[in-house]
Amino acid sequence: QVQLVESGGGLVQAGGSLKLSCAASGRTGSINAMGWFRQAPGKEREFVSAISWRSDSTYYVDSVKGRCTISREYAKNTVYLQMTSLKPEDTAVYYCAAMARTYLGTSYYFRAASYDIWGQGTQVTVSS
């Protein structure tokens, strides 16, 4: 199994930047993709970004395109989410997730149900 630990969240001012990290441990060789989701109070969990673990293919929700960059570092089994131009509506608990199963096509990257392992979450608060 895989364990994920997020870090890097915090309080930032609108327009600021933040870089989230998610370190994976355990059977990391089984990871096919990793993604970031977020959940604000009273709202459903929302897809933010994902990256294929075996390629540089990346995916983003429209609301963060141009403001977020996802990357991964194989040697450290870590995925990052660099966020810039943060807005108050970005405030949420951010979760990283690992996809251990193999799916056909790319649509599965956007679905929370496609991911098997989840981190504990890291709080991102953007003040106005």
C-alpha cells in the first residue's frame, strides 16, 4: 500500500503563492498517477490537478489553469502543486491522491473515485 503525506499549506494573502508537497511512501511502484483535490467548507470535493507518474502529462481544472503547476520528483516520490495568484476562493483543504489502478483514456484523472489512496490534507487559506 501507499501512504501520502501533504505539507506546505498555510495562510497567504490574495495574489500570493504557495507550493504544496505530497510525499508518498510504501509501494510507490504501483502509482500510475497522482492528483490534487480540494474541499472547501460546505462544498463537494473538487478536482484540481493531476499528473501521470510515467509521463509528463498533466491535467488541470479550468479554474486553476495558468495559476497552478503540478510536478513530480521520482527520486523523492513526491508530487508538488505550485500555486500562484491565489484567490480567496482557493481556500480549502487540499488533498493529494494516488491512482494505483490503470485506466483507459484520460477522463479518469478527473474523478476522485479513480484514486485509491488519499493523504490527510493540508489547509490552504487565502485572505482577501
